[in-house]
Amino acid sequence: MNRELRRAVMFGRLDLLQDAPISRIDLLLCRNTLMYFNAEAQRRILGRFSFSLNGHGFLVLGRAEMLFSHGATFVPVDLPRRIFRVARPHHRDRIGALLSPGREIMTNGSGTVSRLRQAAFDADTTAQLVVDSTGALVSASAGARQQFAISTVDVGRPLQELEVSYRPVDLRSAMDRVVAEQREVTIKEIHHFVAGQPRYFDVTVAPIFDDQRAMLGMRIVFSDATFLHQLQAELHASKQELETAYDELQSTNEELETTNEELQSTVEELETTNEELQSTNEELETMNEELQSTNEELQTMNDELRTRSMDADLLNAYLESIFSSLRSAVVVLDRDYRIQVWNRQSEDLWGMRADEAIGAQFQSLDIGLPVEQLAQPIRSVMNGEQSIVEKSVRALTRRGKTIDCVVSVSNLNSADGHNAGVIMLMDEERLPGS
């Protein structure tokens, strides 16, 4: 720090601080001195400190001093040790902080208008960025800060170090095109999420020239095209629906023409079918007469069958009375050893009902009679080796009584004289005189 600047800081001579010559230095040490100046004096002193430092210069303060209200001039590097660096590396951007209010009015014509213009830009909800000729971020509107997470600390940093330079769109290539072509570049419908909602932007990168057409920097504008994109999407969907409806209408027209031809063909077929139905009706009338004649014949046959059925019922009742009158249990088997007759004495003797026994295999019966001992006599009579065989076996009646059962197996002949099965008579063996 030169002598004049040191004297102005040490003795609080603000007039000397304002008029002291400024040289570019890398480090400024000011420990517990700013606390003795008011806020306006501190602002002007820090403005000269900022302008006097190189683009990467540092400011070291004392423990009793902080820069909470001067975040646009210096940014913290090591806050516990009170080390700060210049927020804007280019001296041109620090001229406004250096000038006093009177000099701002002389330089800009109206300092209030300049601040009003800057405040209006900062409050703009449209996302806008201003970049100088070296690619450093000079200013960002409220919309840009909110939508792309840009803070005041990022002001002065190269744009390529920020996320917004490549997301949601590659701004670096667009900026290179603007520098090379010296004209505005627009990128349409860039998709991006803002607060979790999908948005679409038209990004315009426009050069900023001075009066001599020298390029000072660029202005990057993110124009919200979400509503237009939605309208275009709805228009495209409506167009597709209209084309689909037109195709369906054409298809329906062709189907109607085809249906008309089919209806004409169906009418002709119905006329042919009507003629066939008339012919079929005549045939059905003839068949009806034949069926009436056949019905009369069937009624006659039915009467005969009813008569024979009644005769058969009488015969069966007669046979049943005969079988029931016998003291012996009677069982009749066919050639397949299936039971055909099981009289009441058989039910009483062995405890098996007739509806359970008829149709069952005799050799598979599970009763008190040892049927396996009767297999050989039944086979001898069935094969015609013997006409009648008697055999006595020990058996257990349904009442649990053990008896000597005499089984008589005889041949059953059909009407034509062939062997149709066997007849078995079973009775308890009684002693003589009993």
C-alpha cells in the first residue's frame, strides 16, 4: 500500500483516500480500521480498495470487521481469517463502485437513472444474462438467478465455469458462433425443469456493440416458450386426430360401399333361399304325412310292448314269489360270474341287499360265505363237466352265527339249450330229525 493510501486509512482522512493515486496491487491489509468510518465512507473506501487490487487480488481485514453489506464488491475466501477476494475481476466493472455520487452523475448523466436501469434488469422475471467480451458473467436477472441457481457470488466468474453454460443448453458453442459471425444466434425449444415442472425456452445469444461497432459482450435471453410449445403440441395432436378421423371416414365409406354390395348379394341369396324354403316346405309336408303313418305304427308297437311289459312284470312277480317262498337262499350267476338273482332269503342270511348284490362279481363279495371255496364247483358246472354239485362250507351269517352251509350248484340252461349260467341254493345243514 502506498504512503498516501496508508495515511488516508490510518488517520481517517477520507478526502486523502478519495484523491490518493491508485496502483494495481495483489494484497491489501486493513486491520480494525474500517470500523471507525460510517457506512457511506466504508462504501467509498471499499470501492477504491476494489479498484486498486488486481483481478485476483486479496483483502485482509481485522477480527472486528466484516463485509456483510458489501457482497457485490468482495467475496469471502477464508471467512474465519477474514480473507476476501475481488468479486469482479475486470476493472471496468469496478468503476461504478469507485466513483463518488457526484462523479457518477457527471459520468453517466444521471446516477439515479443508471441504478434504476440496473435494478429493473435485476428484477426482470425473464431469465437474462450479460457476459463481457472475455466470457465473464457481468449481470443476471432475477429470473435467471431463480431458474438456474445463480447467486451474486457467481457474478465476475467465467460463464463456462457455471452450470448454466451447458445445462439446459450448450451456451459455449452458441457464444463462439456469435463471436465468429457477429450476429444473433437463437436455439429453439430447449427442454428444462423449473421447480420440478417441465418448461421450454427459446435461447437467444445476441452481441452487444458500442457506437464504433466494437463488441463489448453478449446478452443471453431465455424466452419462456412453454405455452407456445403446448399450443403446438395440441395443434399437432389435433392435426393427427383430424388425419385419423379423415382416414377412418374414408375407411367407413369404403366399408359402406362394400356393405351395400353385400346387402345386394344377400337380397339375391334370400330370394334363392325363399325358393328353396318353399321346396323344402313341400318336402316337409310329405315327410309329415310319412311321420304320421310311422307314428301310428309306433303307437301299435308301443301297445304291444306295454302288453309284453305287463306280462314280464307278472312273470317277474311270479318268479319273485317263487324265490321268496323257498326256504333256501337262491343266487343266479351268468357266464361272467355276475349275480342276476339274489332272493330275500339271501339278504336275510348274508346281510346284503339285492340292489347291492345284483350286477356284482360273485367272487368279489365280502360276506360271511367263503366264496373262494365255491369257485371250483361253479367252474365245473359252468363248463358242463357236472350238471349239479353239492358242497358244505363253514360260513358266518349276518347275525354272527357260524353254520355249516350246504351249497347246491346246478346248471342254468337257456331256451335254446345252451348253458347260460348256474343256480346256487344255500341253506344251513340240519341234522336228521331236526
